[in-house]
Amino acid sequence: MRKNRDASTLERLGRLFWYTVEFGLIFENGAPKIYGSGIISSHSECSNLLGGGCEVQEFNLEKILDTPVTVDRIHHLLFAIGSFDQLYEAMREAEERVLSHS
């Protein structure tokens, strides 16, 4: 049972990493700006985002943890933080969740 819970926790934390470090966006003057290393290094992903082919939702930790990652297709949904402080706080919250379930 613990092994399944650990795998689920790792998968959810991986989603947080994916939608922030790899494909992270930040709102600046109401518009999403790219900061994630995966999206910034992909012309196709950048073009898709800037061309309106990708829905951008406000950062929501619970929604991100529940949104599966697809690595072999262009994204149609990404999340944007309002500030890096918001991201740091979300990381602390995720850490607390993991520690309280271990």
C-alpha cells in the first residue's frame, strides 16, 4: 500500500515540476510570459502558446497536481503563476503535504 502511495506522490510532484520548471508561465501585465526551460527551448510550444493554441489558467496547486502530463504532444493547457513568491509558497505547501503523508 505504501509503495502505491509513494508512486502516486512522486507522480503528482512530477506534475508540479512539469508545469512550473519545465513549462512554467508567469503573468506580467496580464499577459503570460514564458520562463519554463521545456517551453522556452521549443519553437513549436512557444508558437502554439503565442498563437492562442494553448489555454492558460491561473496557477492552482491542486489542479496542477491532478492534471496529467503528456510529453509527446503540444500542450493545450498550461498554468501561469502571478509571482515567483506564489511558486515558492506552493512548493512549501507541496512539501508539507508529502511530509504529512509519509
